[in-house]
Amino acid sequence: MSWTDWTCLGIFILGFLLFLVGANIYNAIVGYSGIYLFIGAIAAYLILYVYTEFTKKPPIQNP
């Protein structure tokens, strides 16, 4: 896994934990920031994945 995958995974887990903490202590700011990090990590991973798929060079075919 690359460093971008690890970063997105870390932000994903952090967002999930912040959501749980915010729900447990009834703090809306912490809970919503966790949700935004959670969704943002998924969106960033998908954008990076699509970008790398589009920028791949096709293999050279011999005639």
C-alpha cells in the first residue's frame, strides 16, 4: 500500500472515532467533524484512484 492509501485509511479511522466520541459525549461539533472526515477520506481515495487509472500509460504493442 502506498502512503496515500495509509493516509486515507488513517483519516477514515480518525473520522469514525471522532463520530463515536461526539455521539457519546453529545458534542455535535466533534461528531459532525468526524462524519466530514469519514466522507472526505472516502472521496479523496476515490478521486486519487480514478486519477491514477486515467494517467496510466497503455502498454506498447509490437507490430
